[in-house]
Amino acid sequence: MATILDSLGSIMTSDVIAKVGKATGTDASLIGKGLGAIGPLLMGSLAKTASTSGGASSLLQMLPQDSGSGLLGNLLSGLTSGSSSQSGLVNSLLGPGVTAIAGTLTQKLGFDVRSLLGFAAPLVAGLLSKTVKQQNLDAAGLSKFLKSESETFLQNPANKEVSGLVSTALEAGDKAAALRRSFSNAEWEKVRLAPLAAVYLVAVASPSGFMGQIKELSAAAEAVSQAVKTGSPTSLIATAFGSGLEKAELDLLQKDAPSKEHILGTLREGLALVSQKSPADAAAFRNIVLDAAQKAAEASKEGGFLGIGGTRVSNEEQQALNEIRGALAMSAKA
């Protein structure tokens, strides 16, 4: 009987690989190399999840109902149009260590695997869903099936190199997940939303309209993305900010309209938490918040007329930046 990995390999014909490569900007010769690691990694992660208490039952609930032939076409269509977003499913399948896993694979394979991971995850989930239906698997049966599938691949001497890579990536994910668990949900939110809170403070200090706000958020998001890429995959920076900055969260801040004092207090608390629970990441955390705020302030000119004149950073924005810097400096000394 063909394994899930066999089925994944049969789906990825040369034509499909060429389309995925074009849509993701990845050399077609690297697609097979990436999937050769991503497939076993997903199976290994699923097997690990299914072995935990309640893990298999949770997996059964998150598997897609659409496991038919249309799934591949929909994924390819989404990639081609640039509208595909599978981050939610990837996060569900790989858990809080997803950024560490993707970052480790990227470093080892030599190219960014995130878009390929987003493509492969729903395919593997769809193939697994099809197997569950065909074999009428319950939670216990799913756990046994995944364990067998994963171990068969990882213990095959011919797969030694890939197995080592998969183990390294999954270990990185475990380390990042353990770091996340050291914070309560409320504490984690204070840490994770700190860059957006700083961007919000800059934005309200000198409102620049809808397009200006888009530019500010985009500039801040790029700063955060660069910090994630250049840091360790298992760092707090990668774990907390690997999913980037979301406009919906900034919109929620604007709706709640917290006071300046509340924002500055939250930033102090966030840095204090990081300093206490992950001191090696404290300086990087402070820098990413300051850099996001600075890039947001510099994103669009304030004042002027029809793009002529104006200043890159207004007096009000500079005052907000000074207050953010002061709040974080006070926390660093506390």
C-alpha cells in the first residue's frame, strides 16, 4: 500500500513542480529537494502530536473535508493568483514552533521554504484526511498509522540524511514551543503585540491618513520580518514575530484607543517579561520594538502639499519615539 509520502510524490509531477516553482519564485530544481524534507517533517510532526493526550482527536477535527482531486487545483490557483494563505493550517499542524521549524529548514536547505511549506501542508492534510476516510480510522487508529508511517521513513538507512534534517528541525520547534509555554497567554500577548503598540503610538501622534497608515504598517512589518530572518530560528524574536504584523490587530488597537500611558506601560511590562524569562533575547526585543516604531515614523512625509515639502518625521512622531525609547530604557534598568 502506498504511503502518504508516496502519494505526495506521485502528485508532484514535473508540470506541477514547474508551476509551484514559478508561483513561489523558487527554482524548480529546489522544489523536489524541499518537499523531500517537508513531507517527512510534516508526517513526523503529526505523529508526535497524535501521540500526545488528545492530540489525535484534535488532528481528526482539523483535517480538511476537501480531500479530493480539486484540492491540488485550488492550491495551484491560489499560488498563481498570489491569494493563497495557508498560514493558519500550517500553524495548526506544526504548533507554536512553526517559525523555528521553517527557519531551520531554510538555513539547512539554502532557500526560503515558507511558501513551499504553505503549499505542502494542506496537500499532506488532504491525503491524510482521505486515508482516514478510506480506512475508517478513529483517534487511536490515526495515532498508530502516523507513527508507523513516520518511523518507516525515518528508520530507513537510505533516508539517513533527510531524517537527520527532520529531527533537527523538529527539535528546534520543540525548543521554540517550550519558550512559548514559559509565558502565560496574557504575558505572551503583551510581548507579541509590543511592536504594533509602538507603531500605534507613532500613528496616533501624527495621523497620516489611510494610505499613510498602510505605508507605516508595511515599513514596520518589513523591519520585523528582517529581524526574524537574521536571528536564530529558536529565538523569542522568531517565535513571537514569525507570523509578522497584522493590520487587523492594529485596527483593533485603534478601535480600543488605549491611552499613551497604557501603551508605554505595556511596553515596559513586555520588556520586563522578556528580561525575566528569556534574558538573552531582551536586547533584540527592545531593538525590534524601537526599529518598528522608527520605520513607521519614517514611512511617509508629514505636512506639505500633494507630496511636496513636509518632513519625514514630524515633531509629534519624534516625541512619541522619544517616549517609547525612554519607556524601554527605564525597563532595561529596572
